[in-house]
Amino acid sequence: MADTIARASALEGRFLNADGLTLVRAEPAARLSLRAPKTAIKSLSKALGLDLPERPKTSSAKDGRAALWLGPDEWLVIDENQADLAGACASVAEFHSAVDVSHRNTAVLVSGARVETVLNAGCPQDLSLDAFPVCACSRTVFGKAEVILWRTGADAFRVECWRSFSDYVFMLLEQATRDR
Amino acid sequence: MLLIHCPYCEEDRPELEFRHAGEAHIARPENMAELSDEEFERFFFIRSNPKGIVYERWRHIHGCARFFNAARDTVSDRFLATYKTGEPKPDLGKGK
């Protein structure tokens, strides 16, 4: 009889609710690393059903799908309903690159009144609401790991990181939560 | 911590997000195969390394990931200007 192998996602079962802060692993989602020149933005926006943001540090979201601006020609598209994002872009004739990175990334949802302080334990950016408003997003560093921060609410962030760094990121967030 | 202005992100960002990428405005010779060893050495290895203002390439590697150019004073470590790749050296004015 063959043994069955159960797939364990990164950060499965990890959770922390302490000192008014909640850390929880985000549900699995489809993710797309999208690179495209200006000429393809219009058709890609149409194919994905949301406008790709063109201003630095901005995002757009609609029906569980979001596009985060990472660079002048680079976006991270996240679909919480696990839709086939690469397939949606396949019909676009203009030159672009769409790579499925659903399993490369995982995310931690961080929320609570002290969220800025906790993230600033590892991230040197100014995360005040003036400098980093709701819906803002940015690739940055968190401790020694590269992460993508996306502010989903005044006191809530989604921290996207590579799954191989996720244990480190989660532990550092836990440590920062407990440090007062 | 040093704040560096990224011309693509259009704001000041912490230096941890950046990586130095060598001297800027070095044009790769078009007749590479015809260069003598001395000429190749000059192009490939020899850098100006002045005390004062240098023009450097930097990469916002943990941000927008773009390369850009910066004018920096090696004495004070102050960034005098940053500008997009392909743009000419900025006029830094007198007294700087």
C-alpha cells in the first residue's frame, strides 16, 4: 500500500493574537508576476478586468483581485479566488511577460492598532498614514527578507514574501509583536 | 540611516533598499574586438575614483528594482542628485 503524502503549505496553522495585534497566514491565492511596457497596459488591464496602476506605490483592487505596482513596468497580481491569471493574459497579443508565482509567495496578514510599529521593527520605510496611505503598496525589506507590503486598511497590512523566507518573516513579526 | 531619492519611485527611500552598481556614464566601446589590451584594461578596470563628486549607478533592488544614476560626494557621503538612466549628468551648480 502506498503512503499518501499530504501537502503542507508554508505557515500552515501559524497564528498569533497578542497585545492587540493579530498575525494570520493569508489563504492560498493565485499570483502573477507581470512585466509589460506601456503599450501593453491597456490590453492587459482589459484581460485582467482591473486597471493596472501606473503611479508609484499604488494598487487597484476589484472582486478579490488586486494589482500592485512594483516598478515602472512591473506588477504583482493577486487573485484570492485562485483564478487562472496567466491564462487570462494569454490572449493579449502585445509583448509582455506573465509568470505564475502562486506557489513562490505566501502572505501574512498583520492587523492591529500597533501594526506600524511592529512592521517598523524590520522595515525602514515610513509607514505612517500620510506617507503610506491605505491601498499603498511597495516592495521593501523586512529584516533580512525582501517583502511586498500592501496596506489593506488603516491598521492592516498584507505582507507578501517568498515561501522559503516565510518562517523567518513570521518569527520576526511574532518577536516584534511581543516586544513592547 | 541615509535616505536616497529614487527617480522612479519619486520619493526618498531608506538606503537598505538600494545597492551600489559601479561608476556611471561608461560607454561600452562599439569596436570591442579591435581594442588593444591596454585600451580594454582602461575601459574595463580603470575607474576615476575621485575625492569629491562621483557619478554612480545605483539599483533600487529591494524596491522598484530599477537602475538609476546618482551624483554623490565621496567626502560627505551626501547624495547631490539622482536621475533616471539615460539622462545626462545634472548641472550641480557652483559651490557644491
